[in-house]
Amino acid sequence: WPKRASADSLFTITSLCGNVAMAGQVVVVVDPASTGGCVAAEAVKRGYSVIAAWGTEITPEERLHVPSVCKSIRYHAEVEQLSTIPETATAVKTAAGDMPIVACIVGAETGVTLADHLSAELQVRTNGIFHGGDRRNKSVQQRAVKAAGLRAVREALGATWDEVEAFVDKEPFPIVLKPVEGGGSFGVKLCMTKDEAKAHFQLLMDSQRKCSAQGAAVLCQEFLKGKEYVVDHVSRDGVHKCVMVWVYDKRPTNGAAFVYYGMIPVPADSDIAKQLIKYTEGVLNALKLDNGPTHGEVMMTSDGPCLVEMNCRSHGWDGAWVPLAKLLTGGYAQPGVAMDSHVDGAAFDKIPAVYPSPFKAAGQNVMLVSFFSGTVRTTPGYDKMKKLSSFVALQTGVEVGSKVELTVDLFTAVGVLVLANSDAKKMEADLAEVRKMEKDGLFTFDEEVDPVQVEPSPDTIVPSGRRRTESFESKESKENVASRWSVTTKGDERLDPLLAAVFAAGVLVGLLAGRR
């Protein structure tokens, strides 16, 4: 059992029972939620003692967004962020005891800034403090990209409407408003008029103040026309390895402008992937992101790639994509390579500069969209999905008795489905069947619901006998999802034995319960 801090110490450490680490070394994971849970699980799998360092920004609900495998992890200790970085580092060192701390790795989005500072204070591999400001700040990112001579978005940043009004007046509509920090499309809105932009600006500022967000402000940006991609990298000493490029399938749905329908892998040998990888590595250099995992959201416009935002951590989506990434590459995915970048240089060197092409299988991550809402009586859609020839895994927080809302963002999605098959045509046919299931309805409900108070989107389907309901900002449903997401998997015998083995080894690490 690890030591427990004395009552008069400067900090509070919650120590948990843990197995004696084979390596006798400590890895610190800052905010090990969402895909950060995959990173923590990877460290445990390798025999390290793991200390969970919780920052002040992550909420109690967000701490619950962890993979199923992480629910059974026995951290060596859990440390709360203190008023200063040196005090927090002292708490971590005390929790580690006599064991050396070999790495401090970021987990969830909320831990980015703390991880930068804490890793530097602990004198382990770090990106250090960026001279241009907080790397997590989207405006800081755009300024750095522009200074590096790369395409950057036109924007204005402000904590008051007066600071952005001149930009709004001259920028062609529509324009995009978003909080200066955060991820998962939360708070992002495409505004069609000045009045709409002003109203959303005030809403974002009010919500940031309520949750005591550091550096609360709103970005008003040009609307980038094109297709959005996400480019996943892991870096070590400034050497960047691209581990996957995905293209987002976003559509206007249920009154919302940007609803995720899925994430599709892009072949590495395609011209568009080559452009995106080169541009993104320029962004990493501009932000001095020399170590660890990142994923950049990049729009391919008529005049080339343009950064939407750089997320200085592992790709989110709760790690649902990890099993598919391993199938596509033949064995590796970002969380594992992220550990390599911090603790195993030889293993990192063996990872190719760009992921293999052609892919080892055909596959896609499918975000499940609900066009209906109510209290779930049965889940016939899920039952049908599990019988598809391409079914690999389903993670969802929806079960009998759950309250389902219309899907308007990542928080209100009703699951993530992983499809993969050695036969691309069969995978596409199964995907088409899933989309039909959504339109027909994935669930039956106990009761009818009140009509929705937003304009219906072109994708909204309302069969007779069912009505839509208000779907925005339901705290109850988000907390419900946080604590009750579960995972169902099935090995696909159509994949060759090597891929089946890869999936079997990796699925528990990759699938998460939650959001973002």
C-alpha cells in the first residue's frame, strides 16, 4: 500500500490499493478521462505505477468519463492540483515515494495546460511553456500559425461584445462563434446574422463564467468552406509520426449546424492526406509541440489546408476509434505510441513516419444519431447492429429506462459503432443499413414527447405517431451517459487471423465509456 499524506501536509492525496509495479517507475497522467483513460491503461499494461493528477478545470462528472478497463485500474495515487505548480509537483513526488517519475502525460482536454507546466516542473519529457501563450487557447494557436507563414483563419477574440463587434460588422456571414478553450464541438455555432452572433456570444461568456473557465473569452471566426479533417500525430524530440488522418462526416441535423455522423479514415498515399500531413507538421513546429500526442482539426479550403484548432492531447471521441486504428494499421494506435514517445524511444523509432497504405481492412467509426426522443422502452436498433457482418464494437450509455434527446452534438449522440470488414462492399452495405435504422428509429419509447422548439433540419424525420422534443443542454442526460456507458464487442471472423488477434488485444484499452 502506498503512503498516505499526513493531515498537516500542503496537499491531499487519495491513495488506492495497487499491484507492485514491475518497472518500479511512475507515470503521471493528468486528467485521465476520455482517451486519457486509454493512455493510463497503456501505462498500467506496461507495468508502471500510475498517478492520476486531477486539475482544477475537470468537473466531477467529467472524471467519470473513463474506459471500462479504467474503472478497475488501481492508481498508485490520485493527486489534486494545488494553488501553485511547485506545490502540485511536490504532492506528486510525495505520492511517488522512492520510485522515479519517468513521464507526465496529458489525458483529457482539461489537463493540457497543467500537463505542460507540471511536466516541466518534474523535469521529465515536456513541451514546456509556449512563449506565445497558452497552447490550448485557439487564438494563440492561430497567431502562431500565421506568424509561421501558414494559412490561418480570420478571427477576433474578446471577453466583451465591443471587442469583436467591428470584426462581425465587416466579416461576411455566416460566421463561427466558439469558446476560446474546449473541444468536441461544444458551444460552436454557425451564426447567420449579427443579432444571432451577439446572443450566442453572451451565452458563451455566461456559461464560461459559471464554470470558472480560465481565460474566458469567445472567438468569432470566418466560416471556412471545405471539408474538415483530423490529423493524429505523436512526436518525440520534434520528430513527428502521423498515426492516422480521418475525415469528419458532419451534417446539419435536428436544428444544429454541425452534428457528427462519423469519422472516416483517409488513405495515407492520397494527395489530400499528403497535403494535410505536411501542413499539420508545420503547425506542430509553430506551436513547439515536440513531444507527445496531438490531433489537429484542419479544413481543406479552396486555397489549401487551414487550421481549425490544434488539440494538444490524444484524439478524443472517448477512444472509440482505437480498435479500428489498430485494425487499419496492423497493430498500433495513438495512445500506445504516445506512451512510446515518453518512455520508449526505441519503440517510437520503429513506428513509420506515416501510417501504412493501403489499409489492412475497411472500416469506419459511426456516431449514432437519434431523430427521436423520449424514455427508452426497448433498443431494437442496437440488436440489429450486433448482427451485421461488419460489427466490431458498440459503445453506448443508452439502455432501457434512459432518457434520449435529439442528437445535436457529441454529448447527445446515442452511441459509437465500429464497423470493419475485409470486404469494403459489405462494410458499406452495413453502414447504409445503420443509417436506415436511425431514420426508422433505433428505440421504442414509453411516452410521446413535446414538440421541439428549433427549426427542423433537412435530415429530421418524424414518422406519424411520434413527436420531437426540446434537445439542448440537458444536464441530467449528460450525467446519465457519463456513468452508464457500456461496450459490446464481437470479433469479426472475416478479418484475417492477425487482425483478429490485434483487435482482441487492443479493444479493452481502446473503448471508452462517455463522451468527447
